[in-house]
Amino acid sequence: MGNELNRRSFLNAAVSAAGLVAMGPLLSACGGGGAQRAGVNSEAGLKAALPAYVPNTSIKPDIPSVAGGPDALTNPGFLKYPADRIATVSGVPGKGGKYSTVTPLWGTIPPADNSFYQAMNSALGVELQMKPADGNNYNTIIPTMTAAKRLPDWIQLPTWWNSQFNTGGLAGTQLADLTPYLSGDNVKKYPNLAAIPTAAWRTGVWGDKLYGIPSFSSGFQVAGIIYYRRDIFEAKGISPDQVKSADDLMNLGKELTDAKNGVWAFDDVYRYIYTAFGAPLKWKVDNGKLVHLYETEEFYAALDWNHRLATAGYVHPDALAGDNANGNTRFYGGKTLISSGGTGAWNLSDAQSGAAANPNYRRGAFNIFAADGKSAPRIDMGAGSSLMSYLNVNLKPEQIEELLSVANYLAAPFGSAEYTMINYGVEGQHFTMVNDEPTHTDAGKKEVQAQTYPFLATPASAVSSPGNPQVTRDYTGWQAANVKALAKPVFWNMNISMPQAQATADAAQSVEDTMKDCIHGKKKVSDVRDAVAAWKTSGGGDKLIQWTTENVLEKHGTGQ
């Protein structure tokens, strides 16, 4: 699904593992007790730093976007690849510069200086030295580079690692300020960058200045949703629309579990049901007072539901044992019929993997519902983008402008001539058209399919499932049915730099570990309450709440 990167398994894994962090405030610890270089953005400063938004209308999707509330927007859908690959960039964007890059890659790293890289350099008019690094170790690779102050000219820093990377501290010291080039109408010099929604740019603003360039932005970002096997539900005559409350979902556990035949209703649904109970993503404000998730009764109600689900025997034993790696295998094989995960799971690759296990396989997702079956459905929105690239502070102004012109090329819309080149390479060499869809050749699979350039910049996400338009219809239809349930959480899309002690307290590892044991039936809700009590006193929780109240809420509001 779009962009092409969404077909890769890493995105779902990243969202599943880090989504709940990435979807909340973006934290960056200030090491060594030093002064903060980039703190929370002010409302006026943020407004002045953000680029103007000018939608790109050159390519019409088959399924247009649907607006929800402010900044909530479904992804457009394409049932087939656009036949007319329109060029959106005239001429060659670069002027012959030579630049180094580092990006993460969850897959096989392509050969260096391959024919695709050479073709891209020719199209871009610069020499980009592409050096993708192992995504699984990326969070340990980058701190070594920043400590030595040896960042490349262009680097990708996924937001879920902002704290480990100290991104707030790097802004302005090792990362270039792009505000003079992209703020307001300045971005119109780069039309494809101007077509990236405003919410995505917010993720790259630190201390009222713009530093980051978004990749894979979307107006429909949520931490995760609850999926079901649509083909099996239909065969059993079960309508997902019957699930309008947490009790309804629990009742499915009894109906669908057949342990004797190796079938359990649920895999691990973890935290993705929390907002149904009204629990906040991290914070809520009650009568002007900042309240942490762990202090809410809604949090404990959701925990209790998960605990009862596990102890009732409705969750697969392997999931209860913490085996998440094989969750998809269980789901594909019909050993579990209800699962959860990031929206990146709903794509062509998933449909193909599922069909390999069962030709009738079809993924579906429950509509957002309130636990009581009466309240208005609501789910917290995530950041507009969780993948941001940055330019080196030591670049000269003319070099920054050259790389922004390159970024404008990389951000060309889905189906354009530039997009086709970036994602498929040279026609006849790296791809051919099969059934009106670009299809990688053996060379393309080796050199192009392992995505590299999209980690530097992309257009806003689109949904496309080549050869299987039903997946596109299903996913975009679900988004359209649920977009009005999206709501901004407290401190939405705000970059918050905080001292190390508070960043450690925010991670609350002891509480998280106890919580996982509780939802797997190994510990009680009362054990989580005890862990929270200890976290608030000896774990720094009370000081975290106080610091956030004084330095964020009272000074900058909620970001909603």
C-alpha cells in the first residue's frame, strides 16, 4: 500500500513495537544536565515556522480522501497504477553537488553504487552516496555518530527514537535550520514539499524552528487497531457491526474459541482497546489539572478487561507467553481470529501471505467503538509523520537549497514519473509493466525494492495494492467509516525536550512490565496499581507530572 514502503513488513513491526511511543509526545532527553537547546514550541512560533499547505492536484486518485476533524484525513486510494505518469519536476533539480546520506533499512542492503543509484543520481543532478544501515541496530548506530559529531549531509531519524538520539539537542547544533527556506510561502518554491500536510511538518519543529523533512506522512495515524478474519467471520455468519461494546467483543471470545481444535478467538490485543474505555494515550487534562494515564480509572478498566480475556482462556497460549513474532502466522493459519497491530499490516503483502495459508483469506478491522456501547467512539490521533530526515548544520545555504530541490523530486506524488523512478527504477531495466502495474525485474528486486530514497522524503501516503484492488477498497473504506472518530490527544504532535530523569520516568519500564504480565493473566490489576504507586514516588512519576505541568501545559497548552 502506498507509498511503496508500506508493503514492507518493517513498517508494521515498527508501529507495533514503537507506535505507542511515537504516537505520543516526541521526547528528547537533555543529556548531562545541560541546558535545553530546543524545547516545546510556542503556538505563535510554530505557526510562523510551518510551511504553507498547497495540495497537489496533478494526479487524481480513484478513491479521494475524506476529511474528519482538524488535521484528520483519510489516505487517497488507487485501484490501479496511473497510466499517465505525469512529470511534476521540470529539468534536473541538482547542480552537481556530492552528498552523503544515512538511512535505516529493514531488509537486504542493495549493492553499493548499483545501476539504480547511478540512474537516480543522473535524474537528480547530484551524487547522493546512499549508505543504508541495518534498521534493527539503527538506534545504536546513530548515537555513536552524533557523539563524534560526524553526521552525514542527510540523515533519517525515526521519531520513535527521538529520546535515544537526543534529537531536540541536535536541532541547531548538528541539524540545519530549514525555517528560512520552507516556512510559510517559502515552501512554494518546492511544490511537492508544499503538498505535504501541515501536521507532518509539525513533527520536525523544535524550539519554534523547522528542522525535519517528513516521510510517509498521513492524516490518518493511529497507534493500532483490532483486526479480524473477515473471511471466517462471513463464513460463520458473524457481522463485525455487532461489536459495539467491550462486552460484545468479549462475548466473541467464548463463541469463537475452540481450544480442542487449536483455535482461539484472540491473539494479543495489548493496548489497542484502551481508548475504547476512554483511557488517554498518555495524558489528559481534568478541570485544568494534568493527569497521567496511570492515574486514570479508565486505564485500570481496560487492564481488567484484558486480564479477564486472558484468564477466560480466549487468548492463544503462545500470545500469553509473549510470542508476538509468530502472531501473523497464527492469524493467517486461522489459529487466532482476532488480532491487533498497526495500520501498516493492512496491505498487499499481507493479502498475499494470508492467501498462501488460506485462499479465502481477507483481513478486516472492527470499527472504533466505545467500551460502554453508548459513548461516542474516539481514538487518539498520532503524529503526522514518524519518519523525519534532517540536513547537516554545516551545509552551506546553496547546498541546503540544492538538497531541498532534490527532496522536492523525492516527494513527487504517487504515480508520477518521478515517483515511478524512485520506487521502481528505469523501465525495461528495473521494472516492466505487467497487467498495467510496474513490476520489478530481478535487477529491480535486488537494487530498488529495498527502499532507500523514501527515507529522505516522500509524498503524503496513498493506498495502492497492485493486482488486488479489493485490499485498497477495504482499507480506504474502513478509514472513511472511522475518520470522524479521530481526535487529538493532549500534547498532540508537540516536540518536548525534557531532562534525562523525566525521560526515564516517562518510560516507566517497571509499570509497563507489570502491565504486560497483567494482560497476559500472570498478575492482577492490583499489582499494576502497586507498581504505579512505586513509580509515582521512587520512580519519578510525580516529578514527571510536575515537570510536564509547569514546562509544557502551563506554558504552551495542550496542542489540541
